Amino acid sequence: MLYDLVIKVGKYIKEKKFYDKNAIIEEEEDGSILLTIETMSKLFLRWIRKYGMDAEVLEPHHVREQLREEYKKLLKSYE
């Protein structure tokens, strides 16, 4: 699955050594990172979640929706 993400804590991403040599990392003017990576690992979503509000999945849309639903449930537990 091909993922496009924006990660606002770019320095940590640049330090990470990706197992996928085809990962594309582009630094944005604001210091965030646009990461494009292809992976089938379910652990990848766990990795994305650890960045919380500092990471945004742009594509694929169904993963973006999955995370949105998870975060809505999390919010309810704090209301």
C-alpha cells in the first residue's frame, strides 16, 4: 500500500532509517516532511499513531478515514 504522509516533526523522520529504500522524503518550507512510502506492514500504522497530532495521512483515503474514526472514539473517552 502506498502512503503519503505529512509529519510535522521532520527532524525525527530524517533521522529514521527506513527499511524501504524507495521511501521518498521531501522537506517542506515549514520544516515538516512529506513522506511517501510503500508498505504492507500493519505495524506501520502503529508507527504513524505514535506521532499523534504531528502526523497526517494524506493517502490512501481509507486509512485516513480509519484513523479519523479511531481518534473520534479516543476523544469520546475523554469527554
